[in-house]
Amino acid sequence: MKNPTRQLQHADPAGVLTGTHFLDGDHACCEGALAAGARFAAGYPITPSTEVVERFALRIPKVGGTFIQMEDELAASITLLGAVWGGAKAFTVTSGPGFSLMMEHIGYAAMTETPCVFVNVQRGGPSTGLPTLPAQGDMMQARWGSHGDYEMIALCPNSPQECFDLTIHAFNLSERFRTPVMFMMDECVGHMTEKVVIPPADQIGIYPRRHAVRPPGEHLNFEPDEDLVPAMAHAGEGYRFHVTGLTHDERGYPAMNPETQDRLVRRLVNKIRMAAEELVQVEEEGIEGADVVVVSYGITSRVAQKAIELAREKGLKVGKLRLLTVWPFPAAKIRALARGIRAFVVPELNMGQIVNEVERAAGGAARTYGVPHAGGTVHRPEAILNVIEEAAR
Amino acid sequence: MSTLEVLPQEVTNPVEPFLRTERIPHIWCPGCGIGTTVNSFARALLETRMDLDKVVVVSGIGCTGRVAGYVELDSFHTTHGRAIPFATGLKLANPSLTVVVYSGDGDLSAIGGNHLIHAARRNIDIKVICVNNFIYAMTGGQSGPTTPLTATTSTSPYGAYEPSFNLPQLADAAGAVYVARWTAFHVRQMTRSMSEVLKKKGFCFIETLSPCPTLYERRNKLGEGLDTMRHYKEKSKVRNGAPTSEVALGMRDDIIVGKFVDRERPDYSELLHHQMITQLGDKYVEAPACSCG
């Protein structure tokens, strides 16, 4: 057993475009991936996410790496997993319909503990929906979309700067936990252009791959360290390992029995649950003494900000809780807040997804109000304000 | 190098070092031809003296999909139909690997058919070994895109009426640089073809017919596995270089076997490299051998 807490390394300067830029969220996400060390992307065109891989296709031949446009999202979402087992850091990028097609391979990545990042620039759904207009309707799909039991990590940026910063974080978490990470953007954040500051490579911390330290014969690809995460060998290194999506033992060999299933699935879930408190990232402001806390994420948090300011002008005590990590859900945070406030208000560009998580975590200690919106545009601040006023009564 | 030049004394069968013997007995039925193809594959590895640390087997789902689990190599049992795109990522991330996709006809030509034609079109440097038993055997013998007209299967109880794929023609038309067909009876020829593709650059496709006595032969009253081997022996006609349009299979017709295609065409990596050098000159940074620190 080696210590799972590992030293962060500096980013490879070849992929870091240090300087101050004017970028949209899609392009900033691509720069974040390059800075994080991603040298492989497999994609399939879909609005409003395509700009991420368009930039990657332009940049990667001058950085050193591979972009391949596959024949569909089914292919893209497993080509990247092959690349990871070949030794690369890899990601794919999509939107609603493509995300639906990728679900099987998100499960395969979780089951085979393949570190990688899936970027979803969300648009209106269901089905083909609104290809060029925003929504946040895939939040539950990101958590539960693939079959079976697993735990998920999902991050939500609300600006191009965060598209850069949190993409690096998404890669770091995927490597640390050997798990797929969902990077949940939305059309507005993806197409919004703002200042993006990219620091020098030596100021960017990179979590290195948890590579096998023992020699072939002594290493098992699915034998966990103390934090329940195993180290991995890559193909071609002499380990002669086996990887399967079947229920498997520590060697990676199929084992069709309830004991192995229990041991494996519990570990896949617990390796993330155990670290949930530490890996959850939120932004809070004005929580102290608040009667109402607005919980939001992604583009909706920027509209909520305006609504909060309007409410404060009316003398209401309103706090802000923004979720940068949506999965695992910051339940402990919500539970603690619920004891001191009257109500939560949860605006989101869907008909009510994360609001149910807030209500569950609040456990009746505070009331919960949703502000549903089917997508296609953002909320009007007044729509959120009305609910804040109702909640404050 | 870990090529076996001298066999260890305790080894009783020359292919034993290529197998995960702790996983034997395998799941294949008596009379099934998949194990025969694995034997040929192991002999091809032995003959070609491949560095076994650099040979990777990628399988999809199904009876043949289980091959990955029995070979003592880096091996991946992926999702249904997606062995080829997984292999594509693996090969591009580490070009020093010899990547072999080993899967069945349903996995490769039905659910994975789109990936088969596109990998052939790109001429990705992977080797595809397709064991064709004419049905989905793992799930109980349903019909698929290779089921011959009139054959009875669990989902064509009154006989199949959909036209079937001629797999060599499909692979040829899509751009494969090497296309061959053998049967489980043709172990030497199959071994030779496998040896050839292990040394050939580009997208290679070998179809191997296999009996499925449990589900295909039994339902169609074609006898035991041995009867099918006799059928292969009697009905097979070797026609190397035959136009692939002339090698379609029928229920009890002659079986045209042989090496149909063996040609040169720049592979994906060569085309990529050429285009980038042309456009970017010395600004082009070739993908390094991957390493994540």
C-alpha cells in the first residue's frame, strides 16, 4: 500500500497558452484540457459543443497529440478510453443527443476505472430539442444515465475563466479517483466570450496518473490503495493484464458471483463517497444571517446573482450558494445551512432536477422552492426574485 | 523481448504460454471452432516471434468476445460492437502496439458495422479476426446479418429471409488492405494469414467460419461439430485472389476460401503525418509516446 496523497506536478508548458485572452467558454475548455495534459481527443460534431474540438484539432498538431473525428458518439466515447489505456490523457465533447449515446461508455469507464473527462455543453431537450439554445436538463443524466450503480463526479462552470480552471480540475479528479468526470457546461457559458487568464505552466498543478509502481507479476490493476483507488498499468508495458466490463476481481478477471459484485460495486461507490466532503466545491456569499439561500449552478447562477441583488435592495436577507461540484451533491452543506434559514430557492434551466436533491438534503429543516424553466433562454431575474419574495414570507 | 524461443520444460503444449491457464476451462461448447482459431492465433504469434508485451487483444461481446479473457497478453473485453473504436484509440495513443481485434460476426458487422467500415476506410493499423458462426450464440442463437437465407434460428423460426452480408466484400469495399477467409478446418492456412497480418501495416480483416453445434447446426439439423468440419472440408474451394464479389456464402453452397486482398495503401498515421508536414512543416509536433507521469 502506498500513500494515495500524491504530489501535484507542474503542467507541461507545451500545452499551456500562458497570457490574458478573450475566449468563449468552449475554447477556454479546450485550453484547460491542453493545460491539464490532455493529448488525445475523440469527438463527433454537435452544436453547441463543437468549438471545443475544433480548437483542439487546430492546436494539437503544434503541441503533440492526436485528434480524431469518429463516425459517431458511440465510437468517440470508447476511442478515448482506448487511448487512456494506451497511456494518454483523453477526453470527448458533446451535447444532449450525443451525451445520450455515450452513456454505455460512461458506465464502462466507471466499471474499468478509466480516468477521462466527458464534456457536455448542454442544450434544450428532450431529443433534438434546441440545438443552439441553453438548458441544464442533463444534470440527472450525468449522475444516473448509465445503467447500474456507480458514483459520479460532475462539475459546473459559470464563466469562460472557470471553463479553463475547472477543466483542469476535472482531469485532476479523474486521475485521482480513476473515474470518468462529467464537465457540465451549457450553451450560454460555452458561447459567452470573456477575459480568460492562463497562468504559467509552473503555477498549474497536475495530478499525475496513478501508474503501477510494482513490477509485472506483483501489480494488480484493480487492487485498491488505502483510498480505495487502484493504480493502473498501461498496455504495452509488460504487465499482461486483462480489463473487462464484466464484474471482475482485483486481477481484472471476470467473476460472476454476488460476493465479487458486492466488493467491486461498493468500492466503486465508496472511493468517491469517502472523499465527497473534501472534493465538493461551492461558492458562498451573504449566507450569515440569511433567511433565504439561492442555490444555483452554471449560467443560472449569474442570473440568480442579479435576482439576489434586487431582493437585497428590497431589504430581504438573501444568501448565495453556487455549486461548482454538482456531483457528488453537497448534501452536508445543504443540511447544515437548512438549520439556520427559512428557505432555499433553486432556479435551474430544467423542470426540477437539483431542486429535489436540495429538498432531500434539507430534510424538512427549511422549505425548498424551485424555479423551473424549460430552457431556450435564461431566467428573467424577476422570475427568481418573485420566488425569493414568496420564500421569505 | 519476451518472444518464446525455447519452451520452458513444464510446458506441455506449445501454445500454453499464450493462455491464461488459470482461467481454463473456457466457456466454449464442445465442437465450437473459436478455440481452434485461438490455437492458430497463438501459433502465428509463435511463428512471427512477436514481442508479446506489445501485442494487445481487444474483443467485443459474445462468444468470440471472450477470447480477450483467455490470452496471456494485455487484453480488453470492451462493450458490444465497440472493440474497433477502442482499438483505434489504443493504437493511436501508442503506435508501438500491435493491436488485434478478435470478435464475432454479430459484434463486428451488426452493432459494430459502422466502426468496421470506417476503420477500414481510415486504414487504421489494426488486425481484425472475425469468427463467423452465422448467429448470435452467446444469447441463444438469434439470427444476424450473416445468417444464410432460409436458416432456422431462434428469431427466424420459419427460416431467415433477410439477405446476408458478404463480409470479405464489405471489408474490401471499405478499404481493407488484407482480406482473407478460412474455416476452422483450415488451421494451417488460417495461421499463415494471421502471421501475415501481424506483419502487415494497415487495416487487415480475416473471416473464419466456425461451427456452433449447440445453436446453429442443431437447429438446422446439420449434425455435430465434426459434421460441420467435414462439410468445410468437402465444400471449401481455395481461390486466392478471387474477386470478393464472388465469395458470398449460402446455406449449403460451396465455401470460397483464400486470401482475396493483399494490397498497399498508406495507413491513417502515414496520411496524417504527410498532411501535417505538408501544411505545418517544422511547426508540426508528432504525438509523443504517451506518458501521463
